[in-house]
Amino acid sequence: MSAQHKIGSGFGHDSTADDVLAGIDLTGKLAIVTGGYSGLGLETTKALAKAGAHVVVPARRPEVAREALGDVAEVDELDLGDLESVRAFAERFLASGRPVDIMIGNAAIMASPETRVGPGWEAQFATNHLGHFALVNRLWPAIVAGGGARVVSVSSTGHRRSDIRWDDLEFRQGYDKWAAYGQAKTANVLFAVQLDALGKDSGVRAFALHPGGILTPLQRHLTHEEMVGYGWIDEDGTPHGAFKSPEQGAATSVWAATSPSLEGMGGVFCEDCDVTEVSTDDAPGVRPYAIDPASAARLWTVSAELTGVNAFG
């Protein structure tokens, strides 16, 4: 795991995905972007494709994805909340014999009403974390075959809302939609920490990130009144000035996936197209518990037990 400090990337809050890809040729590279057909995922897909990559977008609603993407990307079916769907997609992809150079776990749900999936798992933890955990582990042969692949886990400052609730992962003792989202986003960071530790000897590096505040379909479970109350928008729906456009929101994902300045690094949390600092207050940065190696290893073990999948077991 690399040092969790800014590296002076030359990019920042207002940089777009196209900005960070300027001069980078991804011809011949294959990228997989979950949720790559709406919001910042769509901008991520378009930017990677424009730079020459072949992008595969596994989608829960493939017909909607094909309509949004046209010929920009290859679309396949995948429901991250259904481990059988994850297995089926991975098997179809592995059968194609193609290596993966970039894997971006972008799909997510946020602040949803209490929902149970699979064997009764809390849906935000299951979809945002366990689904991606199973997907990456099942695709591992193709990721290793990429020879220097990067795996990017899209988290959020939402990770500050909750550490992993080791004694009640599934919120059996009372559901809180924001705590559940926070736990899932902390899990996204810890996943990258442990994957980097396990994969770096094979040339695979992993990164987690906060893309910034962006108004996208991710907010579908929130009311207008809630978003006004949070200070995200004003009464007429205009976003707060600190919010990013989707093109800016996709920038950190694309930067983490491709930047030459991250060569030889991994396991770090990024924000505004740079590695960010550790923060225990309201300053930008990542909470110490989200990058704790012991917690990362523990969560990996728990996730492998829950999903029955572990490429390193």
C-alpha cells in the first residue's frame, strides 16, 4: 500500500475526464465499467472509448444501456445484487479469452429504502460491495492476463458515515439508509486496499476514490425536500456551486485507471484527480478506518465467506 498523501498530479476539482486523458492512447486496451451507461459511469465509458479503449458495460438493464451507449461500448447483462448473474457474466466474459486492462466498479445504489437481496443481505452492502467483490474475483484470470491492470473502486465521502459494522453487517438491529450507504462505501475502499495487497505481485494495482458531488440518477431514492435540506440544491433544483458536472465527476475514476503518475502505486484513496490525505475532521480526505490494512483483510475474509468466491483462497 502506497503512502496516503497528495502527489501533485496537476489536475483538480474542475478537471474533466477528457482533460486527464489528454495524450493517453488506450488503443488495444479493454475496460469494464459497471453502471457505465448513466450518470458519471456514462461519462467514464465515453471518455475511455474516445481515448481508444474497447469498453464493456455490464448492465442490470441492458436494453437501457444499449440505448444510452449506441456503438460506444459493448453491453452485456449483469445484476450485482444477484451472485448467479455475476457468475454468468464472468463466465461469458472469460470464455471470450480477452484480458482486462481496466476494471472500474462504478455501479451503486444510495440511501435506498430497506431492501434485502440474495440470502437476505442488506441491498446497499450486497450491490455496492459484495457484487463487485464477487465480480472481480471471478474475472481475476482475465485481470491478471492484462499484464499491469488497474482495478478502480468508486467509493464516496459517504464512507465517513459509517465504519464496517462488524457486529451487524446486515442491519438486522434497525435500518438506517445513510449508515448502510456509509458502510458500503467504506467497504469499497477496504476492498481496494486488500486487493492491491493481494494483486500487486501479479502486476495488478487497485485504487478507491471519491468522484465528488454530482447530481445523477444515484439520487433516485431521495426526495426534492431532502436534497434541499442537505444543501445540495436550492428550491428550484439548481445544484450547489461545489457540485461537479458528470464530466468532472468521471475524471478521478479515469485518472486512477490510466494516469502514468500512479505507476508503481496502489491501495490509496483518491479525490479531485490526486491521491488525497487522511482526514479525521471535515477536511477533504479519507477516514483512517477505511484504509486500515487489518480491517481490509478481515472484510476480504468475511466477503469471501458470504459470496463463496475467492481468487486467492
